[in-house]
Amino acid sequence: MYFLNRPKKNLGQNFLTDQNIIKKIVTIGCVEKSKTVLEIGPGYGNLTKEILNYKPKKIFAVEKDKDLFFYLKDCFENFKNIKVINDDILDYLKKKSLEKKVIIFGNLPYNISTQILASLILTKNLNPLYEVLIFMFQKEVADRILAKSGSKSYGRLSILSNWKLDIKKHFDVSRNCFSPKPNINSSILSFKPKKKILFKIKNPNNLELVTRILFSNRRKMINKNFLKLFKNNKNIADDLKINLNKRPEELSNEMFYKITQKYEELVN
């Protein structure tokens, strides 16, 4: 594959080149003429070209690399339904309001993939914002997102992701499908906002805080961190019927949501 410049390691650049995989990814999104698409890190536009075959209403392609931005501008200059944007996706999400029911694709840079996902999860009122996220992760990261309580991979990513989203793994992608080849394989996951959120949390950042504190010593019992969170109020543990001698990975997703609800009662 021809590169404008040597792929930049600091941007986590590994470009998907396998056309069969590209077609399978785009199919997951159910792109139609009435839909708007946001693509994160389009690179050389391999996925973008396939999305174009479905003739969506609009494609916003957000590319951080300035050289690739200009390449994409030239490549798609004759397409009125594509807007190429030179920006960091994390900055873009902070300052731009997404259109409703956007389909978001992303072959995410391995070095910031979890930050991007967390940013979208912690967005308030996400249900009207996007219809589905179709993301490629390093396989190890995908396994953490899908992990169940009690497993070694279980942690904050799984808890945050499952609060508002239904998650589905579609398939793994071999490192041989990229240029240059990364050191590891990848996985394709999709995320759809849940129709009904069972645990109401006023501020998503409180869930992020609770999980961060309780997982700060994941190999130790939650006793100290829990009491730190609730200012030594042991009655909270009794109300939740929680065993403070457990380690954080032994608690269910649902328990973390209940703890966060109790935390919000305390601070509000």
C-alpha cells in the first residue's frame, strides 16, 4: 500500500486494507440514504469508500493527521455528502453537537481507543445522539469490554459500557488485514443504546468516579476505598447488602450502578 508519509506510531496508525473485512464492517451499520455517518480516523478512506456505496445523507470524516486530511479532501472533493474534518476526535466530541441518530464507525487508534469509547459513554442524553457504534479494538481491549464479573479481564470498561449500551461482538480481524501489520489481532464490536436504562444515574461522571476509586486497588478488598467514598458511613454497605471483604472484580455491574446511585444521594 502506498503511504503519503511513514505511518505515525504516535497516532496508532495501522490501516485496514482487506476489502472483505471492510464490506462486513459497513454491513453491520445498516447505512441507508436517510442516515448520517461519523467516521473516526478514516485514514486513506478505505472504509469511507465502501460507506459511500450506500449513499448516506451525510458523512463526517474526522481525521487528526493533517497530511491524511488533505489527501482525503482531494480524494472526495467531488462528493457533496462528505465533510472531511481535521481534528482530534476527543476535542471534536467536546465542542460539536452530533446530529441525532448518527451511525459511528471507527477503526480506533489502539493508544486512545478506550478514551474515545469512554467519552461517548459519558455523554449525557446519548440515546438520541447515535444509533449504533461500530468500533474496531485491539482484541485484548474488546475482551475487557465483554468481560463478566469474576473474570481477570473484568473492570471499569465493562461496567461503563454495559450501563447504557447493548454490546455485541461480531468477529475478530487478523493482524494480516492491516498495513503496516500491528503486533496483535483486533475485534469488531457494536454498541447500541439500550431502550430502557434500569439504573438511573444523574451524572455519568459519578459512575466513572466510583469505578475509578473502587478499582484503584483491584487485588485488595474494597473495604477501605468504599469507606473513603462514603466518608466512613458503614450504613451504606448495610443498605446495599454488600460484603466489603470482596474485591472489586467480584461485584456485578448492577452493584456498581447501585453504589453510584447511593453516592449521588450523598453528594446531592
